[in-house]
Amino acid sequence: MPKTLMCDPSLFEKDLSGHFYIVTGANSGSGFATTEQLARQGAHVIAACRRVAASKEAFADLGDISGSVEVMELDLASLASVRRFAEAFLSKYDRLDGLVNNAGVMMTPEGRTEDGFETQIGINHLGHFLLTELLLDTLKASAPSRIVCVSSVAHAGMRGTNAEIDLDDLHYDKREYSPGAAYAQSKLANVLHAFDLARRLEGSGVSAFSLHPGWIRSNLVRSAGARFVQNVLLRPFGGMLGLMSWFEGAQTSLHCLLDDDAPSHNGAYYSQNSLLYSDRENRSGGWPMTSPNPHARDVELAEKLYHRSLELVGLNGN
């Protein structure tokens, strides 16, 4: 099994006092561990979560640093909720050092968000896309600042499933719905989002990255069968298969947020190790590494997705 990639310990000695971060889906998994580590280093972290009461309860256990974590409501399945969150944040803060687009859903049954989007592209990409656009001016004003788009190894395809984006049928109105293909499409969109952000924000001092955090034991796997397989059947083999703790799963996000050299790789894809890469040489991951999916580096596709996303979330292009 490839070795888990870990941050240089010196990164965790940085004083982040006076720094402000937003982490979506911060109430569990790598999002929780990312939030906790940033708060331990003195940052003020806004935990953007759908379930506010449960999230506040979770962060209360952090003791002395719990006051450094502020829970605010955000439901990425609702563009209205995204707008309310952004308005509430901007009415209170004029600084944002980092935005971690971490929340997501995986392999969901066919469904629609409040705005009629296919669930996975709606939550994983379009909700985060709108959030990022609404916060861009503040990120620019706070430069140097960073945007992290948490993707997945699935953006490169999974066994029997290609990872492609169908701009003419993002919501499976014409195609037969496939949970795996829809998930792969949404995760490829995350990579292209970061890739395009880097191009559009060149010279602004805002850096953008996409990443695969590793296979983390978390609530991302929500269907009963898949959760049983992950948490029960495969638990004895977790180490052998590369199943990671929350803190290990946060390493790639933290590296992208804190490493001094990361901005020199603006727009790059970072990956924890994964046995799911089809090519053996990619299984060790890399900070950064070249995505094995050529679509992830398609400038024209990234630009088309940007304009299509603007249209879907009701924004005007620049």
C-alpha cells in the first residue's frame, strides 16, 4: 500500500491569528479535521454546514479552541441558501484568506436539488461554484488567498465508468441515470473549476487547487449498503486498503492552504495515494500530480463549463 502523504510539520507551527477561512461540510470527516487544525493555529474558521445544531454540538467538544469556530448555515442543494450564506458572511467580514469547497455527496439515487439540478452536480459543483463567485471580490481583496476544491480520484473515472462532462445533459434529462457516472462528472467539474479559476485569477494573488483527499471513513457514503460495506465489512482491512482517519484525510487540503510553494502550482491537481487509479504509477499520489484524465486539462472544456455554470446559477459572465 502506498504511503500516506503528510504535511511538513512546520506548516502546523504557522501562526494564523487574524486569518479567516470558510470550510463547507465542516461538521465531519476531513472538513472537521481541516477546521480543527486551522483553529488550533489561531485562525477564525466559519464552518458552513447544513445542520447547524448538530455542527455546533460537534465543535463544542474542541474545548478551548471551540470559540474560534463559527457555524453558519449553508445548504448547497439550494442556491437561495448559498446566497443567504454569502450575504451573511459579507455583512460581517471583509477578509477571507481561504475557501475550502469540501462538502459533497456521493453515488446518490437519482434526484434533483431545490433548483432542479441533478443532485450530485448541483451540490458538488454548482452550489460551490456560486459560493466561490459571490466571495471572489473578498478573496481578491484579502490576497494572497487560496481556494481549495475537494474533488476525488473518481474524476479520472472508476471501474467501468468514464469520467466525462456532458454540457448538453448535465442533469441526465436525456441519458439513463448512473450514480457512478454522475458522481464522476461532478468531481471532474471540481477539477475543471479550480483549473479555470487559476486562469481567470492570474495575477490577482488568489490561488486555486483541486485535490483527492484519500479514502476517508466518513458520512460521504450515505446509502445504507455502501455505508455498511465501508464501516463494517471493510473495517478490518482498512489499513491495507488505505482507509484514512479524518486527520490523514485533511492533509492534502491543509498542504494546499498552508504550503508556501503551493501558489507556484496554481490550478494544479493534488492527490493523496489511491489504489483506485488505473495506472499503477499514479497510485502513490502527488503534491501536485498530473491528472490521468486528459479532460481535466482541457482549457476549452473548462471555459465552457464556467459559462454554463454562470448561466445555471443566474450570474452574468465577465
